[in-house]
Amino acid sequence: MLGKKLRELIIPIRIKFFKKINQYLLESQKHTLMAQFKSYGEGCHFYVPFCINDAGNLEIGNQVTVGTYVHMWCHGGIKIGDRVMIGSHTAITSVTHDYEQENMRRTGVTKKVVIEDDVWIGTHSVILPGITIGKGAVIGANSVVTKDVEPYSIVFGSPAKHYKFRDLKECN
């Protein structure tokens, strides 16, 4: 009887302890990775876990938010402006393979990705190499961006297509 009560007390303590350890490790990973960025501004928030390859080619502006499970392949360079929001499970890549070569595996093709200020990228989106997303644009969830996006436009779909321009109201 005493053993069962003791286990009932210990199990929640162990769970809480291991959750704290996991949180500490994820935060440590985040700060270690951010130290490798080419640059990043103030007020940025990265939800962990996330994965960034070749982080030295990543430039991030101020007040950028990156959701969980975001993957970035920065081999060709990725530049993210100010106040950008990137939804969870998004993939941004500046590297691809040359499908016209027989051995595609060894054919890295790099093209810089530029995401301008005040962009919102919806969850589960994919941004391909060489893309520029204009200031204030909105990328709908689950979109695959294969072409440049005009400033203040709303695009969605696979491949992403222009829906309309944002109707911005004056803020008082």
C-alpha cells in the first residue's frame, strides 16, 4: 500500500523534472543555433524545436517570430525582414538540385530567398529557392511558393496563386 502511494507521489515529480530538462535542452539548442546566424535583430522569438542548416547564411530582422518545426536550408542565403511571422511546419529553402543532371544528388543549386518586412507565412507552407516575398504579403497556410510574391498581396495554394491585394485600413 505504501509503495503505491509513494509511486503516485514520485511519478508526477519525475515527469515535471524531465519536462524541465527537455525545455532547458531545447532553449540551449536555440541559443547555440542563433549565435551562428549571420545576423538577427531585437525582439525575435523562435519556438523550439526548429531546424536551420548552414545558419551562417541566415539574416533576420527585428521582431521576427518563427513557429515550431520550421526548417530552413540557408546554403544560398535567406534574408528575413522586420516583423515577419513564420507559421509552424514551414520549409524555406535556398538550395535545390539540378534535375537535368543524371546524378542529381551532387548538384546543389543555390538561390537566395528574400522575405521583406511585415510578411505573414501561414503554417505548413513551402518557400522555394530564389523567391522574393514582397513587403506586407500574406502566404496562406499549406501554400507552395514557386514564384515571387508582390508586395501586399495575398497568395495561397499549391502552387501559390495571387488571390487579391490586402485592403489596408488606417490605424488610429
